[in-house]
Amino acid sequence: MLDTIERSLIDSASLAGPDIRSLVARRRKGYSLEAPFYTSPEIFKADMDLIFHRHWIYVGVEPDVPEPGDAMTVQLGEDSIVIVRDDDNAVRAFHNVCRHRGARLIHDYKTTVGNIVCRYHQWTYKLDGELVFAEHMGEGFNLGCHSLKPVHLKSLAGLLFVCLAAEPPADFDAMAERMSPYLAPHRIADTKVAHEEDIIEPGNWKLTMENNRECYHCAGNHPELTVPLYAYGFGFAPQELDEVGREEVERYSAMVESLHNQWEAAGFPARPVEHLDDMITGYRTERLPLAGAGESHTHNTEVACTRLLGDIQERRLGGLTFHTQPNSWHHFMSDHIVTFSVIPLDAERSLLRTKWLVHKDARQGIDYDVDNLKSVWNVTNAQDSELVGFCQAGARSQAYEPGPYSVHTEDMVDRFCNWYIGRMAAQLGV
Amino acid sequence: MLDTIERSLIDSASLAGPDIRSLVARRRKGYSLEAPFYTSPEIFKADMDLIFHRHWIYVGVEPDVPEPGDAMTVQLGEDSIVIVRDDDNAVRAFHNVCRHRGARLIHDYKTTVGNIVCRYHQWTYKLDGELVFAEHMGEGFNLGCHSLKPVHLKSLAGLLFVCLAAEPPADFDAMAERMSPYLAPHRIADTKVAHEEDIIEPGNWKLTMENNRECYHCAGNHPELTVPLYAYGFGFAPQELDEVGREEVERYSAMVESLHNQWEAAGFPARPVEHLDDMITGYRTERLPLAGAGESHTHNTEVACTRLLGDIQERRLGGLTFHTQPNSWHHFMSDHIVTFSVIPLDAERSLLRTKWLVHKDARQGIDYDVDNLKSVWNVTNAQDSELVGFCQAGARSQAYEPGPYSVHTEDMVDRFCNWYIGRMAAQLGV
Amino acid sequence: MLDTIERSLIDSASLAGPDIRSLVARRRKGYSLEAPFYTSPEIFKADMDLIFHRHWIYVGVEPDVPEPGDAMTVQLGEDSIVIVRDDDNAVRAFHNVCRHRGARLIHDYKTTVGNIVCRYHQWTYKLDGELVFAEHMGEGFNLGCHSLKPVHLKSLAGLLFVCLAAEPPADFDAMAERMSPYLAPHRIADTKVAHEEDIIEPGNWKLTMENNRECYHCAGNHPELTVPLYAYGFGFAPQELDEVGREEVERYSAMVESLHNQWEAAGFPARPVEHLDDMITGYRTERLPLAGAGESHTHNTEVACTRLLGDIQERRLGGLTFHTQPNSWHHFMSDHIVTFSVIPLDAERSLLRTKWLVHKDARQGIDYDVDNLKSVWNVTNAQDSELVGFCQAGARSQAYEPGPYSVHTEDMVDRFCNWYIGRMAAQLGV
């Protein structure tokens, strides 16, 4: 005989999906999320509606559409967005949907257009979205009422964010003001996309994000990435250190302090800024030293591109990391930028899109080699994807229960979850 | 904080699917349907239950089962139907399900059988459905209670329609009476299926139908199909015509009037009959002139088969088009017939089955060449399939909203939607 | 206009899935189950929750993990279970989920390990499940609270059963006591897995089980299997026998009676024991003579392995069949054992895992040939898989209705359904 609680579990599972409000309300800080956050199609839908359609989502860079008429499409859930540079050099975003029969307008990831012409019945829109031609529609038809629907778009020093909400979060501008000095010297607008790659990770988007937010797993899984990184930059338990370890930590801390002073004096802001879970548009940044030659995220820790970014003269600028909630991280070195966006596909699959940027005048084969440029993060992404799949498989199990985050090495994971739960609670009125 | 309407939208989406009755009730005439009609699995299920299981569905032609014992299976949603010609030449339809353990009986699309024998335990049925053998069933077992379950089937001049309802719509006979004189001279019963082809279109079945119901998109998308067709036959906005255009329209109208008189005098009914949205079994027909040589739907507008249909002597009979609601269209020329049925597969995929019929005595390679016979519609189907996919992609977007149909060129699309909404409203008691 | 019953059917189908309690309560004995039991995702979920997570499930044999450190993973629904032999030779089962971030621990079907180490952050568990290493977790962290979660596991003479319930059914021990003397002479612990094979059958797991529980379909579908089997061992309708048939049945019955006496006297229990539908842990066994040479399930009815099992000297021991509810059957001959487990994958797909065991000292190519060993059941499984697919296709049809089981040849099918419905009723409180 089934007891009442079990019966209600069966009923609620088969009839109504998980009780999102209860799950949000009872989240235990310092622990991973309950399983339905990673597995439930209903929560995935809520994530799309409440997180990805109401917050600023990082989708690409200005150099994705370098010239007037250049267009790029981005798929966010069921919504296709076209980002296009107009003749006045303004970059705009529209829903990629014809106002006549609803046909998708642009089908390629990247293309160049004069006007935007629907393939179905040749309705024609200018690059500012205005409908300028529609045959056979008769006398009562008003072109002006059928412009493309705009999507909010902002550029933060060349990083493009879109927001599908009617009223986007207003604190983007505060982030932009604080972050611009950090990013400006790397001059994204003067870069080009030297390479980009998409992989589909076999897990919920939050597992992809959580995996990014800690390097506890690096030593055991990323032999290539750990070459340019200092392990002590990503946390440790002080009580586990022996005498040698304590000395190493002291030396590392002194080096960071010294480099922060040196970089900031040279016009490269470096000290951490963290608003991962106390802003609607959450973010974090810090410039950290690199190991070995100390120049870049490469196998030999030297620059991948000898033509440095912007007006930079110094190769040893460390790595400036910029994290945003809910879906991006970025590494800025003296010679190149690696930028990552996570786009949820369904409850158990996520797109990870990685772009490698170098100076727009850098020459492939001379100033840089693409294979070398992409090698560390390409293999690291593949390793992370496998780990994400392990967690997804585990989250499906009845035996899964939220486990404890390491207070020393997984605090940014916890802050990601805090941000996510906080935003869900606010939207759901919990 | 979420407002009440948004919250209820989230709840209803995750819990209960769309509110079909409201969507049906509020449909705006002259506009495409709201998105859930194209995307929702719940509405797809309602479409199958209320439209495809309660109306006359076109599934094939008598020449699909030309001889006694010939059988054809048709899959309608989850239901497999076997259509078989009995020794008395009657064509009958049954559910393709054994009355013992429910096994599917016939597994091929087309085959020839003596009796219908279940592969599982050899239960054996005659071609009229009667169970005549079942081993081991013991003394209390009554063969007579375990006949195959029949499916309603009607032939309209050789076109086969089935209905899964207990009581099929009665107005089929009115359609048959009106249409038979139009179709009779093409003598379907004396044709053979020279070729048939299935494609899966990446869209809801209604988008496939809507695409068929207008030629506004033809000029921009069908370079092959527009060779034998006169553009003016499919609508235009008078106010957009210049002097030359107005003269062309006058000449075209005079030609149609003259040919209608001529064809009807020769025994080939030609004038339009339209009951697309005022009958349960909706349909439309008209015989229209063809361009160029004026003979057939081919690349060179000449007949594809030199052996004409039935007793037809005149090659220039134009094209008789016959549309039925919900799922078919047919083109009858002097030399061949092309017949199309649409079978929904799921909310976002539809099967388009096309058959090309020629006189049963026509010889492949001598009287006709299959590659030539199928070429115009094969490439046209592929083009249409891509357009349907564009609309399906757009309908998923939150930016999609019903767009205006051209009153000059998309009136049959509107009538299709009127019929569909009307039938849904009647079934749902809206 | 829709009548009330039809409308409620539409509503309940689209909103809430089938009413499982009503379906369970109204099941008609002697007939196959109503369609939703074979097709509904909701009932599939209930089957996993109420049947597969609350009963003893057969998953493999002790020789799957012959040595300390050998591990095998088994997937039951969303749950991955790791079965491992510890250094003390005890075989234990755990949930294959790390207690930290929930990552799956062991990824191979079979492997050998020292400890169980999580790939993600190197948390390390002993083979008894105890957590012995977790870096960076700080001072408040208690290793002892984060052991692997155990899964109940029992061995019946070497056959391994697991149960995911907190309190497994207690009557396993009664089955074990009754069955051990039947199985002991075949000495599973002294065998090895000579071959194993997985196929995915295109049907609900209950159709796979029902198909196994009768041989009414054998004559028409299994030309290889019927060579070693006597048809009369699987039922017949007495009134359908002619004079010759009646004499054959008498001879067969006398032979069985004589062999049962002979085998039991020699220490091989043979007479039937049946508790298929009157125990929570339902089962049935019987030793039956084989046809032809009478030795084994092979094409020539002779032993496949000349090294007999355990201390067996006599090749002609017939075939001991052991059926368990809900998911296994086994054939024990003098020379080899074939053992089958059915694992549901979704409402319409099931994994059938077959293992062929021979004496652990038997030599491939000398004492036995794998191709010969597996040939009868390999081809029989493929034939059954096709039949299961036929029934699954039929069950989806609106025309499907429960059909009558033959009282003479399908009584074990009926008992399987009785057991299933009884267990569902007990769990649901119907």
C-alpha cells in the first residue's frame, strides 16, 4: 500500500511536473541544486522564460558583423534573433520572423545582405527593420504597421548582449561603467574572429556554468589548461597545506599584489570586482598572473599572436577573466581574447560557443597559427563537456541529493546558484 | 515580480497545454492562425482526434489495389488501416490489428494476400474481415465475435477516402454527385500508378495545406511550376496593375471564358465550384488553361504521356484542380493525374504523398518517361517543403503573431483556416 | 458537437494522462491489458516507480564480477547501479553517484577498480562504499556522512537480484529456499559468461514478458527453437486433437512422469513449482525433456559444451526453466545456462540482455564453440523482437482492444498480467 506522500509524489510527477516554487524556496545554500533543476523539462521552460528571456544574454562580439550589411543569427530557445550592422554602422537586433506568414527570414549563421527579403513572398525590410515592399496586399494595407520586431541590444566594449524582455534589467549600465576600463585596452572593436567552434555539452546549462565557476576539477582533468594557470589562484583549504605549501601561497599572494599594482599603474585595471549574486546583471572580473612565460593561455604559455591587441606593448599582462550571469565567461590576454557563451538547448543539452579573437590586422600563418591559438581551450572544452555529462547522468538518479560545495574552491559555483535561485524567486514572487 | 497574467501563462503552459477552446473562439479572420495551432503537441492531438479521425481523409486511388488480393496500408496517426480488394472486386478498409493479441497484420505498404494471416499466432481472416481460423482457443471461443474492425471507405470516381468516425460526415455524397462529372472523363479506374513519392515536410500539416492554397509564393520560388501556369489564374491586386497589366488580365479572362465554354460543350465540366468552408466535407474545383503548349504540367508544357486518359482525344484540356479539406489536392490533365495527400506525423512534421497516374495501358519508355512525368512536381514539392520549414521555424518564435492574408491572392488560405476553425469549433462545442 | 464522454476523454488525455487506478481496477482476467499499459508514458513511469523500483529485479550473475575489484554497472530507468566484488569476496551494490556534485562514478559496463574514484574532483570510495578522500573540503566536513548509497542485493545460487526500495519484499527468501535445490547442481558460481548480447526490442517491457510466457507462437515463428522443444510441453486444446494427437499426448505425459522420477532420484529436482501470481516475488520452475538427442538447446539438440556444469555426468537432463516476475527467465541444461533479463527503456522500447554461461574451465574452440552455443537463442530473440514490435504497433491503434488469451496455451501470460495488475493495485491502494 502506498503512503500518502508517495502517492502525491507519483501524482504530481505524472500530472503537473515539479513544484518550482517550493524547490526555489527551499534551496540550501552551499549545496548543489536539487535534481529537477538539472533534469526537468518544466524547469527548463521556466529557465528559458524567466532567466534567458528576461536578462541580458551574451551572444557574440561586434567583430561578428564587421561591415554594414553583415548579419548574424542567434537562436535563444525557440527564438531566432538577427543581429545586423546598418549602413550607419549601428548594430541592431530583430526577431528573425516575417510579419506576413511568420517565415524565418535569414537562414545562415552569418551572411551579408542589402535589405532583408523574405524568401516566401518577397516582403522586404530595410536594415532598421522597416517594411518597404509587400506585393498584392491591396489598398487597406499599411506597410508602417509591419516592421520587424526589435530586440534590445547593448554593446559592452564590443561584447554584444541581447535581452528579449520588454523592459530589460537597468543595471547593465552600472556593469558597463565599471567594466569598460578593464576591457577597453584589449579593444574588441579592433579584433577579428580568428576561429570559432560550437560544441553541444550533454548536460543542463547550469551544470556547464557550475563547471566553469571552479577549478577544483582542473588538476585532475585539464593537463593542458593547468600549464598557464597557477593552482593557488583558484582556492585551497589552508589547513591542508604543509610548510612548503604555506610558503608557496605566501609567494603567490605577494606576486599577485605586486602585479596588480604594476598593471594598474600601467593603465590595466586588475583588482577583483565581484557582483556575482548581488546584482540582476551579475558579473565578476579580475586580472591574474599566468605561469611559465606568463604571456597567454597556450601550451607553451607564450603569446599565440605576435601582433598584440590594441596598443598593448607588454606581453605579460596575465589573464583578465570576466564572468557574467547567466551565460558567459571571457579571458583577455595581451595577444588574444577567448569568449564563451552558453545557450541552453533542452533540459539536458547545452550549446557552448567559443570564439578566439586576435587583432584585426594579425595575419594567419605569420602573426598567429589557428591550431596553436585554439589548442588549450578546445581540448579543455572537450574535457569539461565529458564532466558535465557525468553530472547530468548522476542528477537523473534517485540517489542524487545536493552535495556540499567546497567553501575554499567552489564559492563561485555557490554564487552562481545564489544568483540563479534569487532571480527565479524574484520572478516567481517566492 | 511576475504579474498575474504572466504567471498564469507559465502555469498553463507547463501544466495543461494551450487553451484550445479560447484559441479557436478568438481566431481573427483574414489572418494566419495563432502559433500554438502550428506548434503545440496538444493541438496536434486535437487535430488528429477531431479533424483526421472524424472527416473524410483522402488516402489513395483505386489503382493502388488493382487486383483481388491487392492490399495497401495507410498510417493515420497511430492507426494503421489496410485497404484491400476482395475477390468480388469490392475495395474494403479494416483496422490493421489482430483481434487476439493486437499484433499488426500487414507490414508492407503494398502487398498481395490470399487471406489476412496474423504472423503471431496464425489467426486467419478473409478479405471481408471474417475470422476463419484460430487454433487452441478452446470450446467457448466464438470466431464470429472476432472479425476485423471495419473502417468507412468511399470511392469518388476512383479517389479513395476513409473515415475513422463511427458516423462519417453525410455530405460526402453531395460532393461526389457534384464532382463526378468533372473527374469521370479522366477515368481514374483505368489508370495505373506510374510513380509515387513520399517526402516529410518539416512543418505542421496546416502549413503544408496553407502553402498549397496560394500561388502568391510561386513567382519567387517555383521557376519550373510557373512555366505551365498563368500567373493571373492565382490572383493579383488590381490597383497594382499598370496599363499593360490591365490588358493582359482582360485577355486572360476572355481566354478562360472562351475555354470554359468550349470544354463544357465537349463534355469536360470546367467552371469553378467552391465549398471550401461551407461544407463539412469542403472542396473546390476548376479547370484552368495552361500556358505555352497548354497541354500539361511538364517542363515543356506538352503531354508527358502520349497515351491520353480514358477516351480523351484533345491534349489541350488545361488542368482541372480539385482541392479537398482537410488534406488533399489533385491535378487532372489530358494525359496524366497528379494526386497529393497530406498525413500529419507530429506537430512539426507532415508526410506529403504524391502519385502520378497515367493510362493503365501506357508504356514506360515509349508512351511516357517517368523522369519527365514527375519532374515539375517533384522539384516543386521540394521547394514547398523548404518554405513550410521556414514558417514552422518562425511560428515557434515569441515574436510570431498572426499576419494578414492578401485578399487578392490568399483567399483560399483563409478559407482553409475558416474550415479548420469551424470544424474545431463544432467538435469542441465552442 | 462533442458529447460529454468524448470531451472528457479529450480533456483527460491532453491534460492528465490515463487514469491508472481505473485501468488497474477494471482489468478483465483472461484478456490482454488495455492499450495504455503498453503505450502510455505515464504508466511507464508508474511501472518504473511501482514495479521496477520496489521489487527484486534480476540483473546478472556472480560470474559477471568473478574477482575482487571487478565491477559491473546496470542501468534501471534513470538509476545506474554499480555491482562490485570486494576483497572479502562479498558482492555489493551501490548507486553509481558521487556524493559531492553527483557525477556518475563508473562509466563502463564492466571494469576492474582498486577504489572507486570520482573523475570530477577525485573523491575516493572504498569497495564497501566508504568515502576515504575528499580534498579542499575544509574543517567542518565529515567524510563519514558521505558514503556511497547502498542498493539491496541478493544472490540466488549465483543469480543476482537488486531492489531499489527502502524495504524490499521479504518473500525473496522463501523463493530462494524453494529454488536453491533446483539450481544448485548447475553451480552458477563455477561458470563463466561465455557470451552475452543486448538487443533493444521495439515494444513495452510487458509485451516482451508476455511473449516469453507462451509458446503458442513458436510453431509459426521459431523453426530453430522448436527443434529441441516438445510442442506438447506448452499447451494445446484437447478437443482439437485427433486420434493420433491423443496418443502422442499420452506418450509425452508418460515420458515426462518417468523422467521426473528418474531426475529427482538422481538429485535433480524436476517437478513444477508455480507461484507466478500468488507471491510478491513471483516465480515458476519445471524441468522438461528435450526432443531429438535430448541434451541441450542447440541446432542438433546435442550439448554445446562437452565440459558439463558442476559435477554433472548425465547430458540428458532436459531443460530446467526458471521464470521470475517481473523481468527474467532462465534455461539450465546439463552443459550450459542461458539467462535473460528485461530492462524497460521507455514505454515502447525494452532492453533484452542474454548471457550464455558454461563451466569456468571449459575452453572456447575445444570444449565449446560460441557460435554454436548462442545460435538457437540469438535467432529466437530476433524473431521475438519482431513479434513484440508487431504488438506494440497494434496497441497504438484506436482499434486495439484486449483480446482473449488461449486457456490452453497462454495461461502463463495471464498469470504474468495477474501478477502485474495485482502488484500495481497493491501499490496504488486500489
